[in-house]
Amino acid sequence: MDTHAVQVTGLRKTYGGRTAVDGITFEIARGETFALLGPNGAGKSTTVEILEGYRRRSGGDVRVLGVDPGDGGLDWKARLGIVLQSTGQAGLVTVREQLRQFAGFYPRPRDVDGVIAAVGLQRQADTRIAKLSGGQQRRVDVALGVIGRPELLFLDEPTTGFDPQARREFWDLIRTLQADGTTIVLTTHYLDEAAQLADRAAVIAGGRLRAIGTLDRLGGPEARVPIVRWRESGVARAERTDRPLAFANALSARLGTEPEQLEIVRPSLEDIYLDLVEDAATSPDLGAADSAEADLSKAEDVR
Amino acid sequence: MTAVTAAALPGAAVPGVLRTGIHRTRFEILQYFRAGDTVFFTFLFPVFMLALFSVAFGGDGDIRLAPELPAISMAGIHLPGMLAAGLLLSGFQNLAVDIASERSDGTLKRLGGTPLSPVAYFAGKIGQVAVTGTLQAALLLAVAAFAFGVDLPAEPERWLTFTWVFALGITAAALLGVAVSALPRTAKSATAVIVPIALVLQFISGVFLTFSQLPDWLQDIASVFPLKWMAQGMRAVFLPDAFAVLERGEGWNLLSVLLALAIWLVAGLVAARLTFRWIRRDA
């Protein structure tokens, strides 16, 4: 069995003349939880929909569980679980009826009552879905995504609209799936969620991969260089340095006094993410250009 | 949740189309009868209209459509048309609105991400139409016979005709419904687009108005569409043979009914096959 759940090489997607995805390459190992981060309209959803088999790619090579999603048959779909961003619910049926229906599509479904319990809807099991709250309906979405015992689970912004407690409970549910060996592709806007759940993350902006790696290394060491901030002659100043204490001492010596409003901070995950996305907006060809071109020539061979 | 890794148990096959088709049919019927609006506007509507015509216009007792023809009750005149309308509503209107809504609210996209085969999905829809259409026809016949004293035919050959007109008609209507479901762009516009088509067809095809009393040019237009042929087939079953003189060509012309319905069935099948997508568009 191949060790990768997902392999994407030089993926391109154009709509008419517009390029939505411009040469993206990454791999996801089996059992890994991988977060896709990026602003709306950055090519994130298009990438995921190509992996799920909903859209066809314009170029590049994609393997999901060893299969090209463009040719993925029903047996392949039976190994996936897909929780879409926002989907219609059969509001007239109960939670249990809906789960029983979906369980019937799969060769080895999970136990319906077990899944209902796992998403915390035991008390609503016989309630019509239309009568549930938004957060509860979202849990039904997740339950439908996992009922088929997927090897690979796609979660597209799963906790939007959840209260903090519901989000914690959802994270616990995802950890059970991780413990079961499920590979998870998580698309989210919440960086704390990615930090909590994901082994690795990729930032996509402007149709290109801006950074990829474990959450504590995302953006590379230069993105994590501490910042020393202070005020001097009424002007806010800042300096990024690997030796902030030595810098602050030197600063203090130079000024002959305690620097005004001195602070030493390490960029938060959010700061790093925003820097990456801003870089993408100002210099669209940053970094990804070389690999994208190399992948393009390869993509033509493949096709 | 059971701690079994999915990867550890490879090789189980996806359930067959027959099994998932029956599974879907059950689910579809459950959903159908829980939706109050479809139950009224699709399922009970022809029964309601039959009762309305009989009560509103039946006060003067039986009527004569022509001097040489025997008198007949209002319910007796309208029963064949209402049966035909039932085929159109249960097949065409029901599926067109239903599938358009499922496409627009994301239900189809969700199903498209599962190992459910499109064939099983349609088996479920057709199964739902077959079951609800049969129940509807049975209810119409029962109401006509017991509430309004319509004499139902006793001859087996008439019921044989009824069976094939019903089967061909509802299948063609269902397939055309699937094909037309691609037209509305949103769930909200689905009823606005579909219902007027069905309504106009009912007016020109001899459902609400006696077909023989429509002007010839309107009869010609109606003859292009399948509802006119369903209604004609049903008249052949439920009206005394003497009434055949009111038809064009002064006969029931069942061969034309058969041909017209068969052509529409094939056209519907081809169109449904060509237009159906799990999601709205893939650029």
C-alpha cells in the first residue's frame, strides 16, 4: 500500500482565462491531519474539490488514495468522507433516519447509534433535522461524513458557527478519528483549530502554495524572528532580531535610559499567517514560481 | 466509535444498485409523505379537483356532451382527465421540482460525494413516483366510485389498456421531469418554472376542459405534448365506447397513444441522461 493518502504535483486549474490554482505541489501521509489555510478565493476550495472528485483539473497530477480523482469510481468514493462547507439537509427526516440512509450506501458503515453518540446528538436522534440548531445540523454533516468509515476525511470549515464549547467537543471527536488512523484534510479559517488538530499545514494564497510544514515551523525561521518594539522621540520603532535581549541592552545603553514602551514579542501563528498572505498579495510570484514551472513541464508529460 | 482502522479491512464491495435503489425508494417515500405541500399539490390535487368539478357543476345531474350520446355524470367525464393529470403531477411536476431543489440546496452534491450510484438515485426517484402514482390512481378511482357513483369498467381488456397507459405515461412524465429539473437555477424558482408548464398542459390537454370542445388549432398544439395522449388513453378506458366519436378521427386511436407515449419516454430518457449532473456546473 502506498504511504501517501494524497499526492498533488503541479496542480493547475483555470476557469476560462482566469487561473485559480497555479502549480501547487504537496503530499499528505496516511494517518496525517493536514490543514489547508488561506483567504477566501485563494484557490483552497478549488484544490479540495479537485481532490474530492467534484472538479476536473486543467493540469498537473493528482492521486488520492492511489487513484486519479477524475477516474474515481464508486469503490474509491466509498473510502472517502466529505463534509462540505454548507449543504442542504433533508430537513423532514430525523437524524437517525438520515444516518441510516447514508450508512446504506457504504460497504462497511459504522454503527449508526455509535456515530450519533460520537457527535453528541443522542438526545436529538429522533428529532427532524430541520428542528435542530445550526451547530447541531453541522454535527449531522460531520456524522454523515464519517458514517462510511472513511480512510480519508475532508472537513471544509467544519466548526464555523460553533460556540467555544461545541468546538472543543468537535476537536475531541476529530482526535478519536485520528486515533483510528483516519487521514484528515481540514480546511479552516481558525488558526487555533489548525494548531490544535493538524500535524502539518499549507498556506494557499493567489492560487499558489506560500508555505508548508508543521505548525510550529510554518513560514520558516525568518517568519519567527522576535520583534523588539519601543518609542523613540515620539516615534514607534521596531527591529527584528534573533538576539532581542542583546539588542534591548544595546538600545538601553545607547539611549542612556529605559527605552519607552519597550516590548519583545514572538510573532503569533496569526501574525505569521497574515504576513504570508500579505506577501502573496504584494508579490504574486514569490517563491512558488520556480517549482511551478518545473511542475508544468512534468504535468505535460503526464497528460 | 469502534476503534477499527479503515485501512485494515480492504476489499468490501459497495452495495449493489438493486439494494441501494430499494433503500433509496423507502427513504424517498418517507420524505414525500412528510412534505405537506407536495402531498396536497401533487398527491391530493387531482382528487380535490375531481371532487370540486363534481360538486360545483354536478348540481344539474347527468349531462349530455352530444344529443346522440348517453348522459354521463360530471365525475364520470372528469375521471380520465384527473387520472392523466395525476400521472403528470406525480411524475413530471413532482420530480422536476424535487430534483431542482435537491440540486440547489446541495443535497445532490452531498450524494455525489458518496458511493451512491446515479442509477440507484434514479431508481429511488422512479420507485417513489411508481408507488405514490399508484396510490394516487387508486385513491382517485375509489373516490370516483364510492363518493360520486362512477361505474368503473368490468372488462379485463380495458384494465389492460389502463395498465400500459399508466405505466408508459408515468415513466415518460418522470423522465421528462428529470430532464426539466436542470432548467430552474434555484430552489425558489423551481416551482415558478415548473408549475405553469404543468398547468398550461392540463388546460389544453383535456384535463380541466373537455378536449373535444377546444378549437382545432389548440388540439393540434396539445397533440405535440404527452399529456393529451395520456388523457385520451384514459378516456378509452373509462368512457363508454360511444364517446369515441368525440375524438379526432372519431376513434380512441390507441396505437397513436402508444406511439406518442413511447416517443416521449425515449426522448425523456435521452434528455435526462444528457442533462443530469450531481452538481450544477463543472467549468
